[in-house]
Amino acid sequence: MLSKVAERLYWTARYIERVENTARLVSVYDKLLFDLPKDINIGWYNLVVLNSATELFEDRYKVQDERNVVKFMLADDTNPSSMLTALKMVRENIRTSRDVVPAETWELINEVYLYAKNNIQLGINRSRRHDYLSEVIKGCQMLSGLLYGTMSHDAGWQFMKLGRDLERADMTTRILDAGAFGLLQANGDASVNLRQIVWGNVLRSASAYMSYRRTLKGAVYGPDVANFMLEDPHFPRAFQFCLMQMDVAAAKLPKNDAVRKVIKAIKPEPRLAEEDTDLGQPFRDYLNDLQVQLGELHEAIAATWFPVP
Amino acid sequence: MDWKRYEPQDFFDELVTPAGNPRLPAKRLISYLGSLSEDEVESRRQMAEATIQEMGVSFTVYTEEGNIDRAWPFDIIPRTISAKQWAKTAAGLKQRLKALNLFIDDLYHDQKIIKDGIVPEHLVTNSKNFRPECVGVSPPFGVWAHICGTDLVRDSDGEFYVLEDNLRVPSGVSYMLENRAITKRVLPELFENDRILPVDDYCSNLFDTLVSLSPRKVKKPVVVVLTPGIFNSAYFEHAFLAQQMGVELVEGSDLVVNDDDCVYMRTISGLERVDVIYRRIDDLFLDPEVFRKDSVLGVPGLMRAWQKGNVGLANAPGAGVADDKVVYAYVPDIIRYYLNEEPIIPNVKTFLCEDPEQREYVLENLDKLVVKPANESGGYGMLVGPHSTKKDQAAFAKLIKENPRNYIAQPTLALSTAPTMVEKNALEPRHLDLRPFILQGEDIYVTTGGLTRVAMRKGSLVVNSSQGGGSKDTWIVETGEA
């Protein structure tokens, strides 16, 4: 397999994952904000913070209100992580790897892209936002399903898995960070009720609510949520699970030593959080650390298999 | 849909006789479309449009404001040709490509045809596309042009004429295949009853042709398609063909020529030997060591590898020497010379501006002739006499006098027409041509039909998609004639 093609497939999967995650986040935030008491200081702007995009946002917008944040997250073409930008990147990458993905992939991405682009106003206005985002999420899932079911699970597939799971692991740390950051903003006097709302929504952002309840057989409790999202060996969006999958994928590729070494070096600390107070600033720093390590993993993947720039 | 309202004009119409009756191969098509209501036809047309969007069938137009990706313009009413007539045409196309390949091989070796006085020497010495680097090279089977797109037109007498041969990097075949895919979705009922010959064996024939060029006699030679990249107007086609053949689509930067003068591609496991390259970039960009030094599209050392016989290149460098509108005028003689046969498909009458007598005639009749530069493609730099102003004609007269060898002229053909939907439920005749594709390696093959291109503007004769042309599916129909 060509190095260039490997790189494009890796990014195709990363961007599909990013589109789905972004749509999911905005959709969950919508519901979260309805549930919060009026005097609680958690706002739409959190979404910008958790995507490490504050500077980019300030360049474009003055007011940190719902409309601007949603526009920035979904439609803004200056934001490289906005849903439409990411979707466009999926399309570009599939367009340039049409010779290796199943033929229907190209038709499907066109369909999803055209829908998302032509109806973007539905996403920005509130009244039909949920329907719109569900459509986009469904589109991403169809793409993933199509690839899973019809693409040869050869080297190209392993690169897609690497891309998908790396993006997923990264998003999981960001979703957790959003929860921690939100509660810190509530200045420590967050009630049990508020904590439950926030951590419940953290789970929902990752579609993890049901799995969490079934695995823990207990209430939504911040430290348990954090540990579940980081360490659970079965839930596909848990950080540890993603790492395991990346190791399995890397093992099937040639010249994998360096990359597997980096994967094995990333280890979430077991039972990191016991109390609510364990989820403060040090926890946020720790999550940030994991993101940096994922960045290093990406570098190792690129250096091993992708074309020399 | 009301066929009675369709009025073919004074041209040969592909579907309808002058009296307004359907031609034999179009009979079922016309009666079926006639049975559909206007709304139904309109909904089929919209379905075609949506299908094209979803299939992402597009081409790139270069404009001053940048490159625009346009949806492929498609007319849902197919163009029909009887299988009997096609068999004769296909034989003519094979004959022509065989002769052209013998001609190219001769030019790069003994130049017997020049010594025997059949074609003038300046045909080689003045040609922009003659490559001295190719002299003495002997590609497999003596074949240089492996993939040829020949443009055919039908004149008012109903006969096919060759308008030009494209021997460099002809494009359009993917659109021929996609047109059929679209029609099958939009008018599926017709494929049940009519005997429409399939077109989809092209890609496997292309693959076999390429494999036959492999220098290594291994079971599975490594074939790749070399594209200039995503910004090329035919990128869609490059990706399509690579995908259909199941081979890698590479850019110059993916390939490297090593000290052993073999070509390799950069893969995730290291370098892998490449046997055959279907290159979709022009000669001059192929190898910066030999041709344009500033080319970043090509591969340094590629010519070296090819000259040593370590890699197959399709089409071979230098094949374009026969893709020249002056050479075109000599093709009937070339066929007689090498094959000792009469040409099956005639040429269009061609005036060579380099000949003083013929030039005189051209200059006096600029308002009636089509003037073409010898080495351009895509319909650029042409003068269509009857549609030109006095000012255009004066400009061309000057160009011709300055560089007579660079121009040829042909009478304005009464190009055939076919019914085309110009707006909702309005059928009007539009001019069209046909580009079949011919493959030659170990074997020789012709597509079943080809790509029909339509000049969508009323009265226009320019069918190039870069200049507002559209296209139709082309049906070769078994009519049961003996």
C-alpha cells in the first residue's frame, strides 16, 4: 500500500470521527443547557474551550453567545475542526483515495456532505437542530458501517482504525475536560444535583450513558464517570479501549515497533479519581497530558508510515 | 413525451429519419419515451441530475477565478447506432490504430515511409511531438500508442468520418462508463427488452493491455495509474480507472527510479517495484532529467528506466508524433503504405496551410472553413468560419501567414444531430460527435460505441465539455439486420 494512501485513509477516519463527535457534542450541549439552573455559569463557550480553539474564536467573533458558538462549531470554514470543514476534509480524502475505498463510499460521502452543507441553517437555528444533527450523525455511522462491511480489512483498514481510535481517545479526554471545567466554573459550590446533570451529559456526549449504568450498576458519580471513560476495557469510546485497538491495528502493519512502543507508554493511571475533589485542576492537567501523548503517537505513526513531507 | 413536435432539421439525425419516423435501432427507445407522460420524463431527468450529484461525476473547468468542479452535463435521451454499422466502424478503427503504430515505430527507427516519399520529412523534423530521446527504442509489440481516442463525426450522408486521433493522453472513457450507469438507473425498463450491447468490459481490457507491456514476466505485474493530481481536469477519470482496475493511483512523488534504473513506489513496507505505468501526464512533464526541468509532476529517471526496457509506459513517450493535424491528412496514405489496405473509415477533407495552393484556398474561404492549430486539443484556438466575425478571420489570416505549418483547415461539416432535452419537455436537435477508445498491446480492442459529446447550445458545433458541451449515453443496438 502506498504511504500516501495510508495517510489519506488515516485522515479520512479521523475526520469522520471528528464530524460525528462535533455533531454529538453540540446536540448534547443543547439539552444540557436546558437542564441547568439559571444562575449557573456554564455556557456555550465551553465548547470552544474544550476544543482548544479560544484564540481562533476571538479572531472571528466578539460575542460568546449560542449563535456564534454553534456557527463556529458547525459551519465556520476558518475553524479546521468545525463540522463542515471536517466533512469537507473527509470528502477530499475519499476523493483522493477513491481507488482504494469501496465505490459506494464516494456516493455516500457526497450525499452526506451535500445534505450537511445545503441545510446548515437548520443546524444553526435552534428549532430543528436536533433533527439536523441526527441526520449528520447517521450519515457518519452509515459511512463507518459501509467501510466496515465492504472494505477489505487489510493494511488500509488498519490505518483507518488507527485514525478513528486516536481521534476518539482524544475526544474522550476533551469531553471529560468539559465536565471538569464546567464544574470548576460553578466555583466549587456545585450541588449534588448539578454534578449529576453535568456528568450525565458527559456520558451522553460519548453515547456512554447506558453502558455506564449497566457496567457500574450505580448512580452517575463524577469519579466513576472519569474512571469509566478512561479505563473501561469494553466500551468503544473509553480511552483505554481505544489504545488497545490501536495496538491491535499497529501489530498488523509492517515495521510497527516504534509505534507500538509509544502506544504502550501511554497508560491512564488506574483509579485516578476517588472523590469529587479529585476532578479539579490537576485532573484537567492530567487530561491535557494525555492529549499531548496522543499527539506524540500521531507523530510516530506519521514518521513510520506516511510520506516524508 | 410528444415526438410529433420534434423536428429534425436539414442534418442527418441519429434517431429520426427526415420523414420523422424512428430509425431502426431507435425504434423501441422512441416508442417507450413516447409512452411516458411529460411529468414522468421530467422526473427521470431530475433523477439523472441527482444521480450525477451523488455519484460525484464531475469535471474541472479552468477559469481566471480558479478551478471549478462542475457536475457532468448529461442528456437522458441516448444516441443509438446499429450493431451492424458499428462492426464496420470498429474494424476501421482497429485498422487505423494498427497503421498509426507501425508509422510511429518506423519514425523512431528507419523512417522508411519518408525514404519512400509517402510523407514529407518535415513532418518529423518540424513536429512539436517528435522526441529524439525515443529514437531506437523498441517498446513491446512495436506498439507506441496503447490507448487511443478517435473522434468520429457523421456527415449529412450518414457516413462516419474520422475528425482526429488522440494518441497522447485521451480522456473521456470514464464518462462513457458513467453515462451507461446513469441511464441504467434512469431508464431501466429499456434494458429489459432492447438488445443494447454492454460497455463495461473496457476496464478489464485496459488492464490486460497494460499487463501485456510488463517487462518482468511475472504472474502479477504491478500496474499503476500516474496522475498529475487532484487539480487536473481529468482527475475524476484517473481515480475511476485505477479503482476499476484495482491498481494504485500514484503521483510523481510516490515513485522513484533507483540506481538499478528500475521504477519503485513508496509503500508502507518500503519500496516496491513497478512494472507498468499508465501515465496520464504529458510527455514534457514525465521526467525532469530529460524534459522540462521544472516539472514536479514527473519522476526523475523515468525515461532512463523506460529506454532500458525496465518499465512499460502507456502511451509510450513520443507517441504524440502521430497525433498532429498535419499527420492526420496523411493517414489514408499511411494505412495504404503499411497495411496495403484501403481505409475503411474516410478522413474529413483537409487543407494543409503549408502547401501554397491549399493555403491560398484557405485564406480565400475563411468564412466557410474550420481552421485548427496542428497541436492543440480541447477545441482551443479554433476558428469556426461560418460563426466568426470579419475580425476573427483577419486575425487567423495573420496567424496562418506567420506560421502556415501550424494550421490546417477543413470544410464545415454538417455534423449529425440527435434529439436533446433543452428544457422541460422541449426536444430540439443538437449536433454531436463520438469518441470511441481503441486499445492496442498484445491484442487490439475497440469500445462498444464510445463517448457521445453534444454541443448543447443551439446551432453550435463545439462539443468539448470545457466549452459548454454535454454528453449522452451511446447505445449499440442489435437490430437483427443481416
